[in-house]
Amino acid sequence: MGQKEELKQRVIAKRKELEAQIARLRADSSEASRKEVERLQKQLNHARETIKQNWDKVTDDAAKKINEWLKK
């Protein structure tokens, strides 16, 4: 598996992780949970946009930014 494919798979895994966290938090109706859902939803939207990219054209700079985001 190439580096770009590995990066893509890591983004997909992160997206699934965020979706699971959001689902758990939605079960709790507290204000803190709602705020956390909003924060995680922004990250999830970022992951979805990242996946839409043409992975063959991901630059080294873009890959670096994606890796930084994945560490969060």
C-alpha cells in the first residue's frame, strides 16, 4: 500500500471514529455534549471534504496538513 493510500485509509478510519463519538454524545442531552457534537461535526465535515479530494493529486504540503489533523 502506498503512502497516499495509507493516508486515505487513516482519514476514513478517523471519519468513522468521529461518527461513533458523535452518536454516543447525541444520546446525552447536556449542553456540554451538544457543544462537543458541534466541534466533532466540524472535524467530520473536514474529513469528508478531505476524502473527496483526488488522492493522486495530494501534494506533500496537503499530506502534511492531513497528518497534523489526524493527530488531533
